[in-house]
Amino acid sequence: MDYVKILCRSGKGGRGSMHLHRAKYQPNGGPDGGNGGRGGHVYLRGNHNYWTLLHLRYERHVFAGNGGNGGDCCSTGAQGEDKYIEVPLGTVAYDGDTGEYICDVVNDGQEVMLLKGGRGGLGNKEFATATNKAPRYAQPGEPMQEMNVILQLKLLADVGLVGFPNAGKSTLLSCVSSARPKIANYPFTTLEPSLGIVPYIEGKSFVMADIPGIIEGASEGKGIGLRFLRHIERNSLLLFLVDCNADSIKDSYEILLNELRKFNPEILDKRRILAVTKCDLIDEELMTMLRQELTDALPEDVPVVFISAPTQQGIPELKNIIWRELNSESNKIAGNLEGSDSLVHRNMDLRTVAADFAGWEDDIPDGDDDSDDDIIYLE
């Protein structure tokens, strides 16, 4: 679960008190109405103990507490209860009505205020002056704020796997890590992203992310890859996987690259590796010929490796290349590094939002009106 929509509402401020002090031997006690308390705020807070947004799937309404009303003897109303929405690291928030980008939570304990609670109204004590010693009016509290918020999780991983359906992405992840994604001989076997920790030498490791297969036209909504392309925006390294039996390995690579370009041109700034998969099905002579063709056709900064995950052919070489690229000086734009702000977020396309949440309704009443008709309020 990496995509939810919730209705957030901050608390309204408490009203100020209009009260005149009454006590024995004090016939003219004067005004002593207290101020109202502020309404509760709504925050997003990063929590490294969460990995998905599943806990928010059925908690679609987050309401902060209202501020308490002021009382006599200059008593200030209680502050409304703040609400914290715990989210996994890598969560991005958007306005559900306009699609506007709001914030990005990438650090554990990071807090971002989504909605501010209303200020409490001033009591009549605050309006007393030398010429108006007994004001008989007070302020109402500020109203609450309300907003539909869309939360998207963009995975934090070092390496992102990019390829057509049945290119061998899930097979590779299952062979180099302990992850167990679904594997079958039909397209779009992978319906949700998977993460795996790949061990390297001397106790070192890196995180690899597998997303559903991309087809030509995915950036325009074809297939299911569009919803998951966001998961490779944070990856510092992109590993392209192309089947060795493809009509043209170079053309397949260019199609994948073009889909990424249409989705977000900044993704192309990341380092790239091309892995030709299922090489146990071809002989050494054909592999040598394909290697020479790709070396001549592709840029020099794109390493090419021929692998077969089930037989472990080329896997050690692939790990060495990945580790070298991850730690190279030129790879400093990684969006998954803690505190990095290099990832540029675009506003959401409202057409996709309407389709994704077609059956979503915020069937919430406006709440009780606790206003008092016998009190005069000053705006």
C-alpha cells in the first residue's frame, strides 16, 4: 500500500469569554474574561518503523481537537489536541484537490505541519482601556482548516530495476537477495514494488527495488508501470534489464529510456547500467557479437553486463559494477541519501487522481455548532 487519500481537519480556536468579575466587597470588579485556546494542528511525522501506508488505508479521516473556550477569572481555554500522521520515510504529500506538491518526508522524526489550528479568541479582559473599562464583547475563535491530502510512498533504495514485463527483474532480485517476489511466465507478474537487501563482500550491502514492468506508452497511462515509476525517482542507480532474445537490445533500451524521459526528465541524470538477461539461452559466440554491438552503440558511461540469474552467470561482475557505480564520485545526485533535496517533485496530474479515487467520499458532517446567540463577538 503506497498510495492513499485522507481528509485532514485542524481544530478550531476556542471563543473568548465575556465575563465581569463579581465578588463580595468588589461591586466594580471589571472584566475578567479569559482567552480561548488554540485549535490542534495536523502534522506529518517520519517514522522508520513503517514501510508502507497500510495503517492509513482505513483511517481516512484525521481530525485535530478544538480549542477550549475561555472562562472567568482570566482562565485561558485548553489547547486542542494535535494530530500526528506517522508515515514511512520517502512519503510525499500532495493537495488532493489541486494536485499541488506539499512536502517530502525523508528523515526519521521529521515533522511537517499540514494544517494549522485556529487561534483562540480574545476575552473581554484584553479589550479593557481607560475609556472603556467594562467591554461587553469578546472574540470568537478562528475557524478550522480542512484539506484532502494524497500520500505517495517513493521507495528509498540504492538500485532500481527497470525493464519490460518478463525481463527477469523479479528473478534477479530473488537470486541476489532474500526477497521472494512472485515469479511466473506471463506478463505483469509483479503487481507491487519489492525491496531486497543485496549482500556484498566484507559485510557490505545495498538495497535493490523491483517495480512492475514498463511497456511502451507507460508514461501515457498504458499498462501499470505509470503508478510505480515514482519508486525509481529516489534511486541513485538505474539497472536496465533487457531480454537477450529481444529483436533489438539497443531499441528496447531506448524505449525504456524514452518512457523515463517522458515521466520525469530528471531521472536521466542518474547513473545507468544495462544488464542483458537470460544469457544461459545463447552461446558464447552470439554473446560476444551482442557485446560488441552494444559497446559501439551505447555511450561509454553505460556499463553492459550479460547475466543469467538462475545460473549466477555474470552476477558477481554485476555486483562489482553496481558497487563501483554507487560509490563513484560522479554519483552524488542520489535522491535516496538522507537529507538530500536533489529530488524535484512535480504536481500531480488531476486526471489520474480522479480515476484512482473515483469511489472515495468524505462523508463527514460539518459538526455541531456550539455558538452562543446571547454573546456579542468582536471580529
